[in-house]
Amino acid sequence: MAVALDWLGVATFRLTVDGLTIFLDAYMDRVPAAPPVGLSTATVDRADFVLIGHSHFDHLWGAERIARNTGATVIGSHESVRLMVNEEVPEAQLIAVAGGERVRLSDSVTVRVFPSQHSCIWARAGAADEVCLGDRGLTLQERQVNLQERAGRRFNADTPAMAEVKAHRQASDQRPRGEGGALAYLIETPEGSILWKDTSGHWTGVLRDLRPDVALLAAAGRGNVDGEPIQGSLAQFVAREAEMLRPRRIVLSHHDDWMPPVTRPVDISPIREELVRQASYTELVEMDYREGYPILSNVR
Ligand SMILES: [Zn+2]
């Protein structure tokens, strides 16, 4: 059974399993200044399912075009599904989940859905090896004030590149209610299992018993551990996830320069080093866009 994985930027992947094409997130139509990923939603001509990790534009936007062009079924939170209804994706192509479901994708492939956590976008974050402390115990209202202040600083430059970012943000704004609830997915195939999370957060009690063969982990921002920002670095957060999951292989995502000049690429070398120290049984696959990587070969 052939299993191939393409990274398409941010946390978007295309997984091909025995002829079944599954998109993990749908964001690939980016600002002109972002490095091209080799595929756009307009050129996707085959998709059976689109799994959505959460409702932010850099994950969900594009799912409606893939669904319309290919007839694919979109699986996501009730909020992601609500936004797809607004985009006039037929109800028959939508499956709303909240965690706890096992969805059949084909005769041989199923996906289990788990509740997850979004990274702490409202808290201070730094480079992958920068230890960030504090920001604990804040109320939702205090977090929202912090988030607005941070957003104001990020988008205030008056340059042509920023004008493109603002136009892109307007075009991609489906008016989500926040992130709409973050989800993790465990895709189970006869060749092995793949856990995919599209943002740096988790519930410890959910992750620690899953034991996937492969983990696709987001590496960006300030990690969220059980609802509070990690007191440590992003590299330590990723290593913590690796220790709990004990996968044979890890692929990172969300570390690319996906919306310059607002984003900067994450230097993943501290993550590579931390994984060698704390999870040496795991192979870190450093993937470029659209590699068609045989992700499940020799994982067992
Ligand atoms: Zn997000």
C-alpha cells in the first residue's frame, strides 16, 4: 500500500493512502511574498476528505474551494462546519466533530478525533530556544486584551508588503469565532498510524496514551500545556510532545515563513537538538514542500 505525504506550508499536508487523498488543513493560497508551495486550491483536482484542525484562516481557508471543486467531505469542528455552510458547501459534504469520534474514510482507513488546545497566541513568545516564563492564570478577558495589543503591533507597518497582507487577511476572513476549538486527528491505516496537530497545544491526558507511529507536530508560537502557556521554550514544548507520543518519526510544520513580513521562519535547529537529547528514538524528518515522502515506510 503506497502512502505519501506532501507538506504544503503552515500545517497543511496532503496524505495519499492507497488511492485515497486526504488534505490535512486547506491553506495553501498565500500572500505573493510567501515561498510557493507548489500547489494551489484551484489546481487541486482530487480530494476525498479535508480534515481541519481549527477555524483560523491559515488552516481552514481554501477548504470550501477544494470541497466545491472535488466533492470532498470536510471534517472539522462545529465552528469550521458553520463557516463552510456560510460558503455554501453542501451539508452532505460536511461532518462536524468535537473529539471522541472515529470516522471511516475508506475500507482500510479511519480517523479518530481528539480535543486539543491552540498555542497561546495572546502570550509572549520567542525563538525556538527562548525560554518564556509567566503569563499564567490570566482570565479570558485579560488574554483578549493582550491579543489585541499584540495584533496591533504586528500589523501596523505602512509598507507595500503589509498592504498585501492586509488585502489577504480581508479576502481570507470567514469571520470565525476565535479558533473554534482545536482538534487533533489520529489517522489509522494498515501501514501504521499518523497523529496530526496543526497548532502548538495539547491536553496531556489526551496525548500521553496515543502512541502513533508518526507525529506531524506544529512548531510555532508559545506552546499550550493543558490550558496554560509552557514555562519554557518551543523546543522544550515539541520535545515534551515527542516524549508523550513516542512516535517512530516526527515531521514539523507551521515553522515556515508563511505570511511575510508579519511572520518569520522559525529556526528549528534548537528543536532538532532538544529531540536528540530527550527523544533519541524518534527520527526527525525535515521536509520541504511537496516531497511525496513515503511517511509510513519502515515505521514498524
Ligand atoms: Zn490558529
